[in-house]
Amino acid sequence: MKKNSVFLLTLCANIGLFYSRFARPALRNQTLWFSKNAVISDINGQACLMFRVANIRKSEIIEARIKLVCGFMHKNRRGHMEYQFKTLNLSHSREIILAMPWTIVHPITKSN
């Protein structure tokens, strides 16, 4: 009975180690490619910030969503510098299948 328990525990540990070795997600720099340059261009009379994202995996990424956050330093009332983050609006932030390169477009307005 004791031998069976030890064998079962060892088997479960080995299966867990084997699975964890192959189930690790790849690093983000090995799955997505971001363009090195962002461009500001005019689209239908609206200035827009644009950059591209591409999937470099062999498989497709399903239900991809994008959120663009701008971080900047801001002086508070006491004169100390602090970080502030603002989520920027995107023209298309819906869920997509990332099978082809995707151009991210942020319309530039006076409020942002």
C-alpha cells in the first residue's frame, strides 16, 4: 500500500514537471511584433497616431484586444513629481483574430 502511494505521488510530480515545462507561454517579444516607429497622419480630416502590431507565431491569436496607455510625469500640488497614466481612445479596440498585421489608430483630439 505504501509503495503504491509513493509511486502515485512520484508519477504525479513527474507529470506536473513535464507539463509545466511545455505549457509555459512564450515571451511577448517572441509572439508579437510592434513597429519601431509610430506615425501621425491625417485620416478624414482628423490627426491620428498610428502604429502596427503583427503576430509572429505560427498559430493565430484569437480574441485579441488592445489598450493604449500613455504615461507621463506630472507635478502635484506640493511640487513633487508623480506618474500619471491615461487610457487613450482607439478607433478600433474590439476583439479580433490577429492573423494579419493590425494598424492601431488613435484619433488625436484636444482632450488628449
